[in-house]
Amino acid sequence: MTRRAAAGLTRLFPLLLIAGALAAVLIAALAAACGGGGGGDSPQPTATVTATASPAASPGASSSPSATPRPERTPVTLYYIRGGELCAVERRMPYTVAPARATLNALFKGPTSSERSAGVSTAMPGGVKLRGITIAGGTASVDLSSGFADPAADPEPDATAQVVYALTQYPTVRKVTIRVEGQPFPAGEQPGATPAVWRRADFRSLEPAIFVERPGLGAVVSSPFTMRGTASVYEGSFTARLVDAGGRRVVSTTVQATRGAPGRGVFRKEIAFSTSAAAGTLVVFTQSMEDGSQQNTLRIPITFAGN
């Protein structure tokens, strides 16, 4: 070998060493990416799983109670008068942390024009205001403005029943006491005396034979919905029929209350239906044993959700 050739090899040798080292690193990396020969745990698969999107990582899918979105509106029942009897009207009101107060304030404003066109009225004197309300130990204590006790308006018993039913729809309220301008109601009680205690049982005579509380008049329902209330009819049995705006039958079912007349029982019935109509009527009634005619008929206009 000549002196020039030997010098060239001397310069080339470090480059060959570097190339060999790079090749070894590349081969090791490829082996690791393919799982390696040992079959053991590798950091590469773990990194891949961690990077994969997961529904649990989405804020909208969080199961934490604090992350549950609050409803923008919530259904409440207002109690008015129709045909001289109590009538349940359903409204969707803005969400509030004080639903009892909001319910009374809405009640005092009276029926809407559409509710009045369906025969709904109120026994509440005009201009009644809520001065205060507290709820403790199952009792709601309310203080109303002087208009509620106006003798000319005769607020008993219908207006009082409207207040009592509106508040006792909530599970934390079983009974109600009323003051007017801070004084016990009804009038005639001595100032500073304990006001009378009112319960739903004091006003059962104002309930219709079939008293449907949910869905109330004007409710928006989807399938299935739950119908509940009280009834005082023969053997506690009656028919619930859903018809569309054209009067065509959507579904009909028999409902059984826990007691028959002369007692008053409670009922709860889940009703499934299918219709493309936008609105309809829930009709409840009993049938005469003599001629099969409808009796104790109650019609509740409703809207079908999503149609």
C-alpha cells in the first residue's frame, strides 16, 4: 500500500465509525417501535393510549354534580279555578333557587290570555303581593299584602286553596300558615296569635271528581309521560284518552286510583303515545253504567314535544 492510500484510509476510518454508530441507533429504535424482542412493557404503547381522545376527558361528559348544567327553565304548577273547581296549570319558568317564592309571584299575576280562553280564572284578589316567605319543619309561613284579606274579595276558601296547593306541590312543604301585613289570617284572630294552619285536606271539596295535577293545562309532554293526581269516582276507575287537535284518538287507557268514591284515592299512570300532531287534549272521564255516556269529564289542552 502506498503512503497516499494509507493516509486516505486513516481519514476515512473515523467517518466509518460514526456511520456504524448511527446505524446501530436506528436499528434499536426500529426494534423498539415494533415491540422489541422481549415482549415486555414499553413506554411507546403507553404514550399512544394517553394521547387517544376519551369521552371522559370532555368537560361535557363529566359525572361530577358540580359540573351538571342547571336547567334554563323548569316546569311548575299553578292552581287556578275552572268551573268552580281547582285547576292545575303548568308553566315553564326561569330556573331559580327560590321556586316557592317564584311560584307565588306567578300565581298572583293571574292566568294568561290563553289560559283564560280555556276557561281558567282566579279567586285571588287583584294586586296581592308577597311580603315574605319562610319554610321550616315542613311548614311554609307566608306574609301577604292587605289586598288578600279584603272582605269584599271573599278570599276564602278558593284563594286560600290556591296558595296552599301551590306551596304544597314541593316536598319540603306539608302545611301553610298565612299572615296578612304581619297579622294572623283569617281576620279576627288576636294580634300576635298563632295563625291557622292550612293543609290540602281542608280543601278537598274544591277538587274535581278527577283531579289531574300533572300534566297541567298547557303542559308540553313527550312519550311516555306520567299522569298523576287524585280521584273520587266509582270503584276508583276512569278512562284517560289522548286526542290530537283534530279530535282523532292517539291512545286510550284505563286508570285506577287507590280508593273509590265516596273516598278519594291517588293515581299515577305512565302513558306512552305516538303522534305527528303538534298539540292535542288529554281527556279523562268515567262512563255511565246506564247508557255509557261520559261523566266527570275533564279536558286538558297540551302540546306534544318535538312535533
